Amino acid sequence: MAYVNNVMIIRHELMARLVKMFKEGNLSSKINELPVELYPKERKARGRCCIYKERAITRYKMLPLLGFEVPEGDIDLFPLQNYAEKALSRSKLSENILTVVDEACTSCVQANYVVTNLCRGCVASPCVMNCPKNAIRFTPSGQTEIKVEDCVNCGLCQKACPYHAIVYIPIPCEEACPVGAISKNENGVEEIDENKCIYCGKCITACPFGAIFELSAIIDVLKAIEQKEKVIAMVAPAILAQYTESPGQILSAIQKIGFSKVVEVARGAEKTAANEAIELKEKLEEGVSLMTTSCCPSYVEAVRKHVPELLPNVSHTPSPMAYTAEEMREKYPDSKIVFIGPCVAKRKEARDLGTVDYVLSFEELDAILVGMDISPDKMEEVPIEQYTKEARGFAQSGGVLSAVLAEKQAADFTFEQIDGIDRKAMKQLQLMAKGKNASLFYEVMACEGGCISGPGANVKSARAKKNFIQSMRKL
């Protein structure tokens, strides 16, 4: 499996170990030993001061994988075994979706501007003279330094320095967030503002230390399966981009986990495309000047929280997950329904809908397969239901637009794509809310490239695109 970076490899290994312990029935009795097994005395720490720091951080990272927020206190007072037992006995998930492991979130700069050794300690001292907060001082060596506790990151010192000795150092998660939902608290630890967060997951993939986690439902799903409940897996079309095996083998592997039924969300995508095309036709006939898609929950959150004036222009058509869950709930009212996809925001959408019990990412799915020793390439193919290529095409940027156009409900209208939500895209949405739109219909996807590039994916975007094309040819 080609993971994006080492942070993903570590997270994947922790999840796979968790699943293996659950499968073997010794989760509670063995979990305390895991940090020591991963970091024995003879192993050198990588990027940390010592293996004991690595062990401590591993303990903290296990909490969100067990479905818990990282507490403010020391978890040594409440060992992993206790959390494992609570996870095995709980009946309700945590209210929050994301959490920051503060023990891992300690290596980023406290201020964005740093004086390098290019500083000549010049007599003019323009950096000192231009600082509005008196945050720059001379050191005994004759060079200047920035007092991080006083710096407000205005950047005036950098602009003033004639030697370019002051550099801007980004904080990756803050730079990646398109809506300013994550920032440092008074202790220098990043905090996520739920009132701003759109659950795009960009902070998770941007953090070089793997300090930001989704609260996992792995234990809850596996527990439901073990207890012989009827558990239905609804798999997003983007699954075809995650593996090189045939679609029939992939669905067979998911079935092997113990799900009672595995269905493709492409069935719901057909309904979304059909109904959104009808809605677009009706709005055009009414003279509405703008309509956007609604299937990306991160985009919908962005509108709700940051551009509410645009909300009337967002399609009222439910997402493919919503339609599929509605059908499954009607057919199997006593079942547990699990959505499997690459999206953090689907966790929020699932809670808002109330028809989806749990959400797993593709990353979590793959960890389950590894932990349960299930290899898609060794599975026999199961029959694949036939859906339109446009329905499965929802996985890629431009797919929703193509599906709506294929319905041929409306004609002679202009359309555009917003491929990925960043700060520039947020400004475009604000302009659209003011009536400054160049087209009548917009497809908006939070992830550049579409769902196949989501934060919960297993493979790099380029590889995912190739896999998706190859899988579509096999159908």
C-alpha cells in the first residue's frame, strides 16, 4: 500500500494492531503493552528525544483510535486498558469528530517569524524599529531574536530586514485550513474551533507529527459484528480508487469482515443525479441565477458556517449516502448502517441525518483488513450490481456535474467546477453569495480531484486516479 507519508504508516499500524487485538479477544489485556512492543529499548527514537517520549505519544494516539477525545490530564493515571474497556462497553459515540493529541503537537514554531543566522546585527536595526510590539531584542552575540510571547506575526520585521535574515515559517495545519478553524491556545497547542470547522480534513493530512485525529468508530463497528447484529456496509464509489484488485474482490474482502450486506453508494448517486437535474431545471425555469451541488458535506458546512447567504442557492437534493441509507433503513429497520468512504465530513453528515450509525474511512477499512489478515487479491469475486458510469463517477471531481448533465433535464445553461476548497475558493463563494457568479450551475468539491483524494484515502491522488480508471474499465 502506497501511503502518503510516515505519519499515515504509523497511524495505520496502530489501527491494525488494535483490530488484531480485538479479533484475538485480548484488547483490554494487551493494549497497555503496545507502546513498549512498538518502541523497545533497543530501538532508536525517530524525531523525538527518546523512546519513552515515543511511548507516551503512542498512548495518547491510541485514545482517538479507541473513539475518545484526548483528555487534558495525564492518561498514565487512567491506563489504556481502562479506555479499551470503556470502548467495549459504550453504547454511544463521542459528540466531537476531531481531536488534537497535544503531546504530539509540540514541535511547531510558536511564532511564524524567526531570525536566522544571516542577521548582521546592523546599526540601523530596522526590524527592531518597525516592530509594533517591541518583540525583537538583541542577544549577547549581537544578532537579534524574536520574543515569541510578544510577537503578533505581523511580518513587518521581515519586510524591513535588508539582509532577508528573517524568514516566515508556516504552521502546516493552520496554513492548510481554509476557514481559520485551527489555532494555538495559550499553551502553544493547536485547538479546533467547532463553530468554524468544515471537517475537510486538511489539517489531518497537513500535520507533520500526526497530532490531529478523527474519533474512530472501529471498535463500535467490530463489536456490533461480533455480537451478531445485522451490520450493513455502504461503500462510497471512491473505493474503486483505493485498490488495484477488481471491484468484485474489493467488495468480497469487505464482506469477509463480517458485514451482513455490502452495498455501493452508487445506487444513491443515481437518485441524487436524477433529482438534482430536475431541481436545476425547475430553478432555471423560475429564473434563479445560481445553484450549486450539495453532495459534498464539507462544502455544505462551509456555506452554513461561513457563507450562510449562499445557502438558498445550494441544492436541496440529498447526498448519495443519504439516499442509500434511507433505502437500507427502510428495508432493514433493525440493522446497524456503516458508511465507508474517504471523508471526515461524512461523520458530521451521518449525525445530522440520523440514518447512518457509524462512519469508517478507507484508511480504517484497510487497517481492519490488515488486522484481520484479509487480502483483497486472494478473494473470490462477488457479483457487482450494475449502475451508470456517471453514478460511480461521483468519486472524481467533475463527476457530479457530468451525472447531472447526462440526465438532460435542462439545456443551455452555463456551469463551472470549484475543484477543492481553499482560501481562494472561500473568497469565490463569498462573491457568489453577492451575486457575482459567472455561471448558473456550480459543482463544488472540498477535496481537489474529488473524493478519491479525500483525507481518509489510502493512496496518493495520482495513484488513486489511475486505480479508479482501471477499475471502471473492469465493470
